[in-house]
Amino acid sequence: MNNSLKIQLRKIAVHVRMGILTGTFHAKSGHPGGSLSIAELLTYLYYQKMHVNPQLPDDPDRDRLVLSKGHTAPALYAVLAEKGYFDKTELEHLRHIGSMLQGHPCINTPGIDMSSGSLGQGISAACGMALAGKLNRKNYHVYAILGDGEIEEGQVWEAAMFAAHYHLDNLIAIIDNNGLQIDGKITEVCSPEPIDEKFSAFGWNVILLQDAHDFDQIEQAFQKAEQMSGKPVAIIQKSIKGKGVSFMENQVSWHGAAPNAEQYQQAMQELNAALAELEVQ
């Protein structure tokens, strides 16, 4: 990836993080930690990988994205707003009564392909979309984003078995392996490790992405996924919960807590500083 494109994507990711913080601050609730850890992933998907058009959100030939870890909706909303699916001011109404942006993705919102939030169910819906694509001879891809705590759900593995059985090589699941879930470290709550070996045993191609915040590594992982066929692909990305905001990074307390005014101001100052640094590169 050339440097100018990389800088452009990094800037977008910062704006996505700003959207996440804006939404959760105004909502006084939400899940910033796991939202921040997928900012680069969503930026890459919507700006480099997925065939989507904000002017044609229901295009039957579009690529699909299912946010199986639906509590991180602030990240998806932020990238959709950045992409032009709806006005950025909508982010300030996150979780408000009557708002189009509720606490978890709802399919009647522009750009949302599947309602999600009950952990484990999103990947099953993604399997259905991928199978439909095969049956209808469509060329679209389906991307599903799961949390590493989420894959403790048994339904995830039923879906994994289904996807392998039907050779859904138009399905790419990305497991956001930030190591933390609502109750603490995944290794202490109910360890799903080794994640790569489990997906491989269920008949998937597996790609390890060591730094989910490095666009070169992200691109390499997806390019590798494109070269694989016959099986669904699981990309296991190692990320940092709360990435981009110093006092949120690797802190489980920010799984489901909103910043207060002082914290929001500090976070936005840090993100503005990151943008300023990118401007001079």
C-alpha cells in the first residue's frame, strides 16, 4: 500500500474514532472499547475492499457486512456516517428515543445489512447471506465481524460447521481478538483459545493478522483471503481494546461505559493531535 493512501486511511480511522466517542458521549452509554478496536478494519472494508454505494444501499449485488458483535454499533455507525450513508449529526442522537441509531444495529438503518446484538447470531445470518449468494449465482462477498468473547457462544460453532459444509468461500469472518470481554480477560472468563486451531478444525481457512491497526498488514490479510477458495475464511486480528484513546487502551472497564465531559474532551484532544500529526506526514 502506498504511503499517501495509508495516511488517508489512517485519517479516516481517526475520524471514525471521533464518531465513536461523539456517539457514546451524547448517549451517556454504549460500548467504546470494542468499537475503537475495529476502527481500522471498518475503514479498510468500506474504503478499500467492499463494493458498496451509499446512494444505492439496497443494491442486490453489493457486498454485505454483518456486525455480529453488535454492541460495537458506534463504530459501524461512525464509518457509515463518514462514508455518506447518513449525516454525521445523527451520531449525536445515538441510543436516543426515536433515533435512527439505536444501541445495536437495526436493518432499517441505511447501510445496515442485518440487525444484530444477541451474540452468536450474526455469523449465522452471514452464513445465510453467503449461501443465498451461491444459490443465486451472485458474486458478492459477506463479511462478518465477531468478538473473541462472542465466540464462546455455541451457535458460532454451529454456523462455522454449516459454512464449511456448504463451502461458503464467499464468507470472510473477522474475529476481533482484543483479549477482553465484559467480565475480564477472555483467557480467564471462558477461554476460546486456540482460536486459529478451532476454526481450522471446523474446516475453515485461517489467516492470522498480528496488528489490526496496521493497514499494510490488513491489506495483506485480505489479499491472502481473496486467493483462497473452497472454504470460508477466518481472519483472526490481534487488536487493542480502546485503541487510540490513551486511558481506554486495554482497560476492560471501557467495554460498556461512556466518557464523561472531561474524558470526552481529553479523548478528542488526543485524536485531534493524531490528525495534526498525520497532516504533516
